[in-house]
Amino acid sequence: MSDKAGKLEGVIGHKFKDIRLLERALTHRSWAFENLPPDDPDAIRESENESLEFLGDSVLGLVIAEQLFKEHPEFDEGGLTLMKHHLVSTATLAEIAEGLKLGEYMRVGRGEEKTGGRRKQALLANLMEAVIGAVFIDGGYSAARVFIVNSFADELKRATPTNSIDHKTTLQELLQARKEQAPTYSVLRTDGPPHAREFTVEAAWGSGKTEGRGTSIKAAEMMAAEEAIKVLGDGDAKRGNLK
């Protein structure tokens, strides 16, 4: 594991004084349960990454809040909050973890391996937070800040209050309030060459469906959800339920 962890140091840009911290950050509890004595819960707890994940979550929130405050003095608390929620979301964390290929370095149990644990969004997001926690313990706030700002650089550049609105979550909550099932998303077609793909995605729910387009499936889903919210809002207006 030390060889793998050593290679990852170059990827994340931090040389660990205690490489065991990084090894722990990369260890899912499924691996610890399978490879450590079951009658030694302390050893299991001290080998898996959940407590580092807890710490990393808090460090991440502080760094992102500080960075947004410095970079966007023009936005009020509401706008900054929208951007922060988007940047620290499971989806964003998983996307960044995928970019760093963290899943290739993670230690998971046989069961998780068989079910594609290295590619699961939740596990990748948790792994990213655990690595942040490990960098923080090893190098302090400054080291963690450098790692986070570098890793989130593209997302930070793109972040605005408008594009940070999670239309998919809003649509799901709207449909739940109407006692309808959650929407499903499916890719209808993919256009363009490999370096300039454009995806068309359909959002479908019990009473309707909409389409969205984007340069990524995630962006296309978000647009389809936004269009669905408009459709549902128009329906309420026509029935006199909206002012």
C-alpha cells in the first residue's frame, strides 16, 4: 500500500510526513473488516477512513467558504451559500475524485469491489473528504487549503449563484410534494466529435417529460430538470395555484 500511497502524493501535491495517514484515508471500512481481526474493533476503527472523512468535511467547508468570500465580494450571503452548497456536494466531490483517479488507490473489501465500489459516487465523495482530512492532520490548514483550492480550481472558476442552483433536487422535492414519483433521467442521444460532445437527456415523471442539452450528462440533466420545473410551474399558474 505504501507504494500506491507514494504515487498518490504526486497526484495530490502533498508530501506526507506520516504516510500512514494517507493509507488510512484510502481505506474503506469494508477492507478493514475483511483484513483485520474482527475481535479488535479499535484496530478496525483506527484503520478505516470515516473519522478522517468527518474531519475533511469540516475543513473543506471552511476553505471553500473562505475562498468564495475572497473571490466574490459582490455576492450576498444567499449567493455565497448557493455556491458553497454546490461545491461541497456529493456530486462535485465525486467528480473531482474521479478526475484525480482516487478510486484506483482506494482499498475496498471484496464485496464492494464486486459491486463497483471504486466508482460509486458516495464512496468517492467520502474518499475525497478523507484525503482532505489526512492532508490537514499531516500538514495543517495551509497544506489542506492548497490541496483544496488546486483541486477545485475549475469548479471555483465556474461557480455562480445561478449555475449553483440544484434543479434536480428542486424538481424531486416539488414532485414529492405533489405525491408523484421521483423523476428518471435517460440519455436520448449524443452528438458531436469525441472532443466536443453534446448530450440530450430526458427527464420523465408521472405526468410529463422534458429534455435538456449540455456538454456533459450532468449539465444536460440539470437543464432538463430546470425545464420540468418551468412546466410544472406553468401548470400551477394555469390552474390558478400561482400568483
